[in-house]
Amino acid sequence: MDTPRISASSYSNTAPLVWSFLYGKNHGKVEMILDTAPARSAELLAQDRVDAALVPVIAYQTIDGVRLISDVCVGAKKRVRSVCLVTKGSDLGDVRSVSLDTSSRTSVVLTKIIFREFLGFEPEWRDARPDIDAMLADSDAALLIGDPALIIAECGMRNADSKTKDRRAKTEIRKFDLAELWHHHTGLGFVFAMWMTRRENVSIDFAAARDEGVAHIDEIIANYETEITLGHDEMRKYLSENISYSVSDSMRQGMALYFDLAQKNSLLTEKKPLEYV
């Protein structure tokens, strides 16, 4: 039998879901492809180059023949910390342009829903690479996801290059958590990514792999200590409390509403019912 190929992003919040395949009981049983952009996993799945992938949930509606692997996810019940809108100190109501980190299609669609449905207006959208200084130099707000978003302070100062390049200027910023905004307006949790497949079935027990990874949170944190300078306790809180790796009823309802609102706002051409392996 051929070794299954699976794909996921390399952000810290996916680490508990892939730890088993890299270091644990499933090591050597799959071929693992990691990429910094979650959208890349969606591309590999759409191209049928992997047997399963941890994919931004919006891709479920755009990839032919794909099915969800139930219960295992990257989501948040109330606050996620690593998917955010950042402004130069202003409130979201004053935003007229947004630079969008296109690494995750789910968060881009969520951002547009938040502005259209909850804030009642639509700014100008600008696709951008995930560089906070460049994004905020070009727009009033920036959508940032993953570890780059996680390390931004909730509210405070950031250093920004001045035009003269010979001095540093400090600029006030504000950070708005997208899961928190979603929960505030809907009362529901949010699912950002799930394992998906185009196969009739998969031999991998993704729930058991998740449980093994969650049991090794401290080892996972140690792997990221040099890259993410939050400190051990804050990283533990993030991976253990902010991120949810199982789909609660609230998160499942949130995902259904998200798809409904995406269709309502013409962010989906059509909405298909949820189908699981």
C-alpha cells in the first residue's frame, strides 16, 4: 500500500495536529508536506496531490469532491489571538482600506463578512504579503494570520521605518481579534481549518493523532521558543485555551452560519451541504 501523503501549514497552532506524524506514533506512516501558507494545502488538495490536508474551511465550498474529516479542527470558541485586524490606532469604523494577507482564504472571507454584515460598510480591499509595516503603510488596516499575528501586542506601539531610513518612529497600533468579533456579533465559535480529503475513506486516525499532539504541548512549545517570543506560559495558554482542536456544537453552528453569510454576500458562487468521511 502506498504511503499516504498529507499537508498542513507550519504555524504553531497546527502543531498539535501534526506532532504525531512528525515525532509520535504516526511518524514514518505518512509523507508530510508543510508550508507556511494554509492556502497552499488547499491547492495541493484541489490538485489531488495529497490524500488529506488541513485546509481553510472556505476551501470546502470550492474544491470538487472534497469531504470533511469530522471533529478535528483549528478553531476558537471565543478568542483566537492569531487571526486579527491591525490598525494604526483607529477604530474599525474609521477604516477605509484593508490590506489582506492572502495566506488564508477563510480569514479573508471572514473579514469581508465582518465589515459588510456587522459594521455595515465596505472598505477598499488590497491583496498583500504578510508584512505588517508595508501593509499599514499602504492601508488603514491589515489582516494578519498565524504566528506573525500572534506576536503583535493587543494594544501598544510598534516600530516603523521612517522615510529617511536614518531614524525609527513609533506608531500606535490596535489589534482586533476576528474570532472575538465573530463571537460578539453571533454568540458562536468559529472553525478556521479542518482536515479534508477527496478519497472515499482515509486510513489515518486524525482524532487520535490530535490527542497525542495535545498531550505533548510542552514539547511543541519548546520547538517554537526561538521563533515566537511569547514565553512558555503564554504559548501554553494560546495552544491550550485559545485554540480549540475539537469542533463544539457552537463552532459547528458558527461554520454553518459563516457559509450562509458568505453565500449571502456573494463570496461563494454556491453553497454545498456539509459531507463527512
